[in-house]
Amino acid sequence: MPIDAQLLALFTVTTAIAMITPGPDMLFVLGCGMRGGPRAGLLATAGVAVSEAVHVAVAAAGLAALFAAVPVAFTVVRVAGAAYLIYLGVQMIRNARRGQDDLPPVGAGMSGRRAFLNGLLTNLLNPKMVTFTIAFLPQFVDPSLGQVWLQFAILGAIMIALEFVVDGTVGVLAGRIGAWLRRRAAARRRIDIATGGLFIGLGVRLAVTDR
């Protein structure tokens, strides 16, 4: 086996605990599920998972040196990610305030494609996820065993699987609740406004927090 069994077990337990703890990814998936239904919640999770695969590849390639050598790169990515989240939130609130006749029908609050792309871009532009992956994964890699890329791949696959199990469940359940609420126009508007506020809050938090 190209990875230490004890390190693998420790990684799995630690990652599972981190996934269960509510964070930006879970809240994002929750909002997508409430607004677009179970399919949107699940596809938002898929977008986040794909971005995590990219982050794992970045960590394995050793691009942490870029952020160390050029600190402004970290700031640029952080600000871009925050701006994108805030933009999404503002658009949701604007759409919700157009009135009952302009609201999308039940199940069309957010398409599956849009949920996937939003999840992908939001997490790709989250430098904290990059930093977490670069700082966290290497602790469970043993270079003496060789095949470092394969070790990263195994750890990344476990992280992505847990992402689907935890956040995917949250997205699907939120979607089922949201689909019931969205049958009423007032509740539908409140969902969109609340989800937009959630995204704006996440964007502001990302912009003002360095760690």
C-alpha cells in the first residue's frame, strides 16, 4: 500500500470531523438546495468536489511556493472569490424583489448547471481552501514510501467522497424542504433573500478575514 495505514486512518477521522462541522461549503450547498431543490444541492456539492480535486492537484504540485514567494497572489485570489460570492448574493436578492410574477416556478430557482458552476467557481476562488489543502494534506503524506502523487490522490479521493456524503446529504435534504416552501410566493421570496444574504455574508467574511 503506497500510504501509511495509521496516517490514512487519522486523515479519514480528522477530515470527517472537519466536514461535519458547518462551514462555508456546507452553507453554500444548503443555500443552493433551498433555492433550487435537491438536484441543485447535489450538483452544487459536485462543483465543490471538483474544485477540491483541483486544490489537491495544486497541493501535490507544490504551488504553495507561489503564495510564499508572491504574497499579493493570495490577496488577489481572496478578493476575487469574495467579490464573486457577493455578486451572487446581490443578484439573488434583486431577483427576489422583482415581485411574485417574476419569480421562477417551483424547482427553477437555480438550475443544476448554475449550481454546479457556482460551487466550482466559489471554491476555486477560495484561497482558504487552497491554504487548508496545502497545509493539511502533506501532513499525511510519507515521502519515504514513494509515489507521492498517488498518496495525494488517495487522500484527495477520500476527502471528495466525504464531501459528497456530508454536504450532498445536506443539499438534498435542504432541497426537499425548500421545494415544499417554494410553493408559496412569500416563502419563495424569503428563501431567495435569505440565500442571497448568506452568500453576501460569506463573501464579506472571506474578504476581511486573513486566516
